[in-house]
Amino acid sequence: MFIDVSNLKKSYKSGMVTTNVLKGIDMKLEKGEIGIILGPSGSGKSTLMNILGGIDRGDSGRVAVDGIEINNLNDDKLTDYRRENIGFVFQFYNLVPNLTVEENIEVVSNISKSPLNIDEVLAAVEMQDKKHRFPRELSGGEQQRVSIARAIVKNPKLLLCDEPTGALDYLTSRSILKLLQQVNQKYGTTILMITHNAAIAAMANRVFKLRSGVIAEDTVNQITVPAE
Ligand code: ADP
Ligand code: ADP
């Protein structure tokens, strides 16, 4: 099992107040699958994703990704795990404004052990003709394509996407989702994506509904590829 989470708990303390965010998460995803996390705002979706990506830590429970027990890693090993295995895509692209498209991708490629070819990645996201542009010269959808290219150039095993279409209109969102499916098929990348949009869930192998700190529903889908 590629992602294997059992009884994961996480709470945040601020002053006297403790918020139990994750109250015993159980979740499994096979290698090469696309999983979607749905759930109301504040239900712990980002917390769960950040723990899987090695940005945050669980308090207890088991979190294994491709056989690596990440809850047992020290800080240095957790950083190595994140650098070597995880690509992130966020709602607001987080591109470096004073670097070109190509340079934004190079930054990641240069520190990766076995990066993909930058031109190949640019072609995969259909941005090769804009590689000398700066982020401000691109539409939102184009900036998200670049941020996907930056996330996949290190050939991550796991691509974590936190509301990747949250700032985009419907048609642009569809093209970004189609692109993520192509990445999944071309590189075999396992993808886990947070979304508020239930329609997007149709493209996933598995849909996890988070409610009150547990997975309230776990559905297996037939994949549907959105039409052009
Ligand atoms: P979602 O992604 O589903 O909107 P989050 O995982 O971002 O939910 O947040 C879940 C809960 O945890 C919220 O109540 C949020 O305020 C709280 N929370 C998240 N991160 C922190 C943090 N670093 N410190 C304190 N509370 C946090
Ligand atoms: P969208 O319809 O996706 O919002 P825009 O209207 O923002 O797209 O942009 C349309 C096209 O114009 C895109 O291909 C983008 O690369 C280009 N473009 C947008 N802003 C600039 C700019 N400041 N300089 C150069 N090209 C730009």
C-alpha cells in the first residue's frame, strides 16, 4: 500500500485551548492512484496533507508513504523525505516573481537527485513557448501549469495538491485537472488532492470525505476523463 495511515491523531494547542483536528484517521491509497479529499472548511484537510508531505507531524498513529514510516523520522530525515518524494501544488501558485518560468523550474531541478528534463516538463504542461516569461505575464491557469511543472520536475512519487483549481474559472479548472491526469498516467505519480468541488471528485480513484476529524466516507470510483 503506497499511502497507509492508521489512527492518525493531531491536535493544536494555543494557550489553554486544545483543538483536536485529526481524531483517528484511517486512509489507504495504492501507488499510481488519484485520491481526493473532500470536507468542510476547518475539517483538517490541509493538516492531513501537510503531515503526509512532511511539513507537519502527527501526534500519534501510523503514517507510512511508500514504506517509509514518516512519523518516526527525525527533522533532518523528514526534510530529506519531503525533498526526495513530494511535490506540492497550492491554490496560489507561489512562483518566484523575479524569475522566469524556466528559472522557477530550474530552482527545484538543481537541488533534485534525479530530475526530469526541464524542456520535457515544460512540454508536458504546454508552456514551452512561454519559458522566458515572468509569472506576472501569465494568466492564472498558466501560472498553475508552471507550478505543476515545478512540482513534477523532481519526479516525485507523491504529488500533493491543496485546492489547485480554487482560484480558477470552470474551463481553466478542467484543463488543469486534465493535466494532472496526464501527469498521473505519464509518470505514474500518485496524486492526492484537496478540493471543495464535488464535481472534481468524479476524476479520482478514491474519494475521502473528512468530517469532524475522521474519514466519514471512503468511495472507490471508476475513473472518468473529462472531455476536451
Ligand atoms: P481545512 O484544510 O479542512 O480547512 P485545516 O487543516 O487547515 O482545515 O485546519 C483544521 C483546524 O486546525 C482549524 O480549526 C485550524 O484553525 C486549525 N489549525 C490548523 N493549523 C493550525 C496551526 N498551525 N495552529 C493552530 N491551529 C491550527
Ligand atoms: P485568462 O483568460 O486565462 O484570464 P489572460 O486574459 O490573463 O488569461 O491572458 C491571456 C493571455 O495573455 C495569456 O496567454 C497570457 O500569457 C497573456 N498575458 C497576460 N498578461 C500578460 C502580460 N502582462 N504580458 C504579456 N502577456 C500577458
